[in-house]
Amino acid sequence: EKSKDILAKLKVSGGGRCNLTNSRSSVKELAAAYPRGGSALKRAFRVFDNQNAMQWFESRGVPLVVQEDNCVFPRSQNSQSIIDCFLEQTGKLKIKIELETGIKSIKKVADKLQLGFVGGKLPGRTFDKVIVATGGSPKRDGLAWLEKLNHQIEDPVPSLFTFKMPDEEVDQLMGIVVENTLVSIQGSKLKAEGPLLITHWGMSGPAILKLSALGARLLSQSNYQFKVQVNWTGQRNQDVVVDELKHIVAEHPKKILSNVRPYSLPDRLWTYLLEKSELSTSKKWGELGKSGLNRLVNVLTNDVYAVKGRTQFKEEFVTCGGVSLASIDFNTMQSRVCNNLYFAGEVMDIDGITGGYNFQAAWTTAFIAAKLN
């Protein structure tokens, strides 16, 4: 472990509660949560899936709870429960942990592997087998020691980030959450759905984070300058939205626009959208007319915002990229170019959307790397 604190990333995950997996019931649903690596993981999940992971923790004294959104947490609501579980297991198995000990090189020595360490704290050591579980690297340089062994490397770029909108007035609505939205990247086929949170810098929430993961490489290439389209209704069929507004006109022709909110939109957001549509909040629904109706439908289903930059999602840094899956035999997690070298977790070109999926990929690949070899 190159840092002085073991499992530091796990400790801060889920706001310090540790969203350790997701309870999705099928392998197909699980695999669909990974923009990169889903196909390979589909096979791996048949060996060790989320249900196996939950059983593993609970059988070792960590009771779990499942939220309505399928996110799984320790019942204690404290990531320290997971850390303590791992440390207890390492103690029982007499596994020695070396802190502040980064790896700088791996060399083949006959049929063994010699590790070189950063800083000279430890001399080089030779092992029969090595599992690399170093996590994601934000820069390609951090993977150079693996590239020297002829592993194919996919350039790392950020995944799971929020959108900065410095020129948009929507940030005045900070704190508002809309539970059912559809979001997409203009000019692409990338789409996501779910809750959206308006922040003081722009937009966040599960829908935005999922979209950032799906578009990680494309958005990096655009230097995070793009436009996001927001459908505030969560309704894919625009005709249904038109019918809903016509129904309001018919039922409440004398009520003013601000007093009847379609799709239970928050008050401040509805007022903002009316003003954006250049419609007076005191105008009556019966006075809306065809032009006003069309403007409302457009702002409700196709609201466009300019994104200029990204913000890291809390302390949970996730990368798209890493050791290419073409360099790894997923049946064993062994390197295809270096015998007795195995991989687990985010060091590989695997990353999932938010919701416990990244940890699950780590548990699954680590189980296969360790148990089957």
C-alpha cells in the first residue's frame, strides 16, 4: 500500500457509509451498469456476484441493509465496519501489510516475479505470484511499470463527475432535486435517467453522474465543453407531455400558471422554467395559447445548458481506462503477457456507474484472482 492509510478510498465512499455493492437481482442488470468492462464482468459474475459478496460480508460479522434504490450499506452506516472486517481477516490469515510502500517495477526472473519498491524503504522482493490491486491511476505515467511488461494500456480519464455551468442561472436553484429526469449530451446518443440535483456550480445527482460515466472518454475529448439536454418530466414521449398540459388547460383554465405545477416540479424550478419560457407566472392556463403551450413543452422536455468544466464527485475518484482487458484472461484474471501476474479492481479498464458497482467489480475480480489460482 503506497499511502500511510489503508483503504482510505473505501473509508470516504458513500459519504463515509460505504456503498459496498448493489442488490440488482440479475447478472444482466449488473453487467449493464459498467460502461467499460460489462461484457467481461458478465462472465465473472457467474463465479462471484453481488449476492456472493453480500453473503461474504454477513458471514464475517457485517450485517447489511439494502436501500430502496438497491444500494447496499453496512447496517452500522459506517465504512469502518468494512475496514475492520478486512483487517480482521488479514490478521486471521497472518497477512502482513506494508504501508507507504509503492511499487515502481515488476521484472520477470525465471518463473518468478521481482518487485521493486519506491523510496528504498524495502529491498526488492521475489514472489511466485503477484496480484495487482493498485486502483485507478489518473495519469498514464502511473501505469508505466505495467506497460513496460507489454500490457496494453487504455489512457485514463475521469469518470463519475458533476457538470460545471458557470454561465447558467440555474445554479440559483441550488439544493433542488428532481427525482425523475432524462438527461443527454447534445450531438451524441448518450442518455441517462434518474434524480438530478442542482448545485451552486451546476448539476449533479445520479442522472448526471451516470451520464458522465457513459460519456467519460467523449467528454474528455471535448475538454468538458458541451451542452446537456434535460427533460424535467422523465417522460420519453413528448406527446404525453403535450396531453398533460392540455389536460391542465381544460381542468384549470382560470388558475394562474405558477399555481399548477405539472409533474409535481418544485416551486422554484417551475417559476424558473416559466420565466425561461418568457411566460408570466400570473398568466392564466386558459390564456396560454398554442405558442405558449409549445414553449412550455420545449422547456420541460428539451431544456439545454452549456457545460464548461467538471467537478470531482466528492472524494470518490473513478477512472475510465487502465490495463486493457485484451491483456487479461478473465477466467483467471491472469496477465496474457506475464505468467503468475494477476489483476483485480480498477487498475483494469473497468468502471461502473454510481451505486456500489465499482466496489462489486473489485470484489469479483479479486475473488477470481485469489481463489482460482
